[in-house]
Amino acid sequence: MIAVPHSGGREFASRAKVYSKLRRQSTEFRELSNRTHRLQTLPTLVETAHHLFVDCPAFDHLRTSATTEVLRDTSKQLRAAETTPPQTEAVLRFTSALFSDSTEVWPQYSSAYYLGTMPSLPQSLFPANLPSQRLLTRVMQSWHLASIHLTSRIWSAYKRQFFPTASQYTKSPIILPPHLFHLLLP
């Protein structure tokens, strides 16, 4: 038994209470940190659509592959149209940053290809004639198609990886903008 001076009995009791509470809290904190670590593997709770489609390292290989494909297709179109070197360089620079956040390419510095939007090309580099406008339209269509393909690849890989037994009719864990709700089954 511990000898406690009479005058410090209350102080000792309060310290013992504090220490036992701290011990209990540290155990609870350890358990909480373990749970939090486990939750980080569940993207439905901690990931946003932007992170999933633009930043998530699990899908870097898909973004790299899509960038390579769209660069090849765009450069083929630019060669066929016999564009000038500054035009080619500008379009290919935009193309290479299509699936990543870029301060130069995306108006709000945040890629939104997965929402179906494309960055605008600088119109000052191209004359306002019909062949140039057709070329820009073909380039934008190529970008849009590549974006649709990449988005569907990432989404299907995400669903297969994190929801392998889920029914194909389960509610989506990602919240889409209202104009895209019709894309998901109820």
C-alpha cells in the first residue's frame, strides 16, 4: 500500500484519476487511429471524385496510357493539317496536361475532364478560317472521346477493386453533378 500524507490525499486521488483517464484515452486514441488507418483504404469515405479521377496514384497507369494515346492521335491530326510549330507545340502542351491539374490549361487550375468539360485552346494561334476551326473541332472531339474512355476505365477499375461483390445496381458512392445523374442506374 502506498503511504499518502493526509494533506495530499485529495491531490493524490485527483492525480490518480487523471492518470487513469489519460491511460484510457490513449487506448481509445490507439483504437481510433487503427480504425482511421483502416478507413483510409475505403475510398467511399475519404475520396472525392476529383481525387479519384485526377490524383489517385492507384490509377496513374491508366492516366499515363490515356495521355500517350491522345497525344499520338492529336499529333497525327496536327501533322495531317500541316500546322505550324508554335501551333503544334501549344496544342500538344494542352493535350499533355488534359488529365492532370494544370495552371496553364485549366481555367480554375483543376482538371475536370471526368465531368465532360475540355479546356479552351488559345484561339489567337489559329486563323479564323474553316479548315482551322474544323481542326480544332476534331482535336476537341478526340480529347472528349479520350476523356470518356479514361473516365470509364477508372470508374470500372474502382468499382471492381473496392466493390467486388456489389450488385451492378447499387447506389454510387460518388456524388455526381445534377446534370450527370442520368448516367447512373437508380
